Amino acid sequence: MEARKRGFTLVELAIVLVIIGIILGAVLKGQELIFNAKVKRLQSQIKEMMAALYTYYDKYGYYPGDDPTATSRWAGTVNGNGDGIITDGYCDDPAEESCRIWQHLRLGNIISGDPNNITPAQMVPKHAFGGSLHMFSGNSTLAGTPRSGHWIALLNLPGDAAAALDRALDDGNCNSGSMAAYTGACSGTAYQQNVYYEVWMVF
């Protein structure tokens, strides 16, 4: 006698759907936790870099990169001009003060890394979302407002991360405040999730 073929009952299908829902919920929650952890790490990185700048100044009397006495302490580096400004914007050339800042901080054992590596792309730290983190000083215009001070620039920062960081450290607005988009289109005052930004912060 041929055995009767049996399919899934509605109860069994319901149980399977519930299990799938639980798994999907766990995955999404895990992604959210990872994202929030990265944002918190990025906040910490910014505070650490600010502290590193002022720690060097307190220790040596000059800003790193701009220090005109660096060669008196360490061979193989280059002095800055001592004018109180870490010039040259993004680190593109090891001769720039904005590149030497990282070498001086490492030679002073204030941040980690190899001080003998003078390849710009490797001198510059990576932020928690994988882009480069630059630090320099001078006059620039951010969100339509001329400003002067020290700057931290975060490159290739996803829009959702930029929005979360701006909410945590500033006014949450893509085009106003002490932190804002330097490049990347805002949607009104909001960061767009599908856009990668260069975000600048003055301090």
C-alpha cells in the first residue's frame, strides 16, 4: 500500500516563521550594536587626538608637526616653523606639518605607531569606519562660516555614522555647528545614509 505524502501543518509553518523572525531580529540587533560601538569608538578617537595634541604642547611647548625643536630630541625627523599653526591641511607629503604631526606624536610616545614610517597614507590614523583621520590647524570655512582653530577631518565617513557622531558631539545638523559636512551633499539639515562624507570638526 503506498504511503500517504504528508506536508507541513500550519502550526509547523508558524513555528518555522517565528524562528526565522527571531534569527533576523538577532542579526539586525547585532548590526545595530556593532554600529553603535563603532560610533562610540569614533567619539573616543576624536577625544584621544585632541588630548594628544595638547599633551604634546604641554610637554614640549609647541604643537606636534609645528615643533621647531623636534630634531634636538629625535634624529630622523624634521622641525616645524614654530608659528603655532599646523599647516598644509590633509597629510599628502611627509614634508608637510600635517604629516609630521603624526611622526612627532609617535616619537613622543603619545600615540601608537611606527615613527619611522613616513608614507603619508600609512602615517595618518584610520578612524573606526575605515577612512583616514587628519588633524591640522588654520583658517577655513565650514558650513559657510569662516573659522580659525585646530581641525579634525574624517574622510569617507558613512552618512548614518556622520549623523550619529554629529548628534553626540554637536548639533546633529549636517551644515551648521562646530562639526559639519565639508564635502558631501546634505538633505536640508540632515546627512544622507547613502552618501560618504568628509566631516570636519573645529576645536
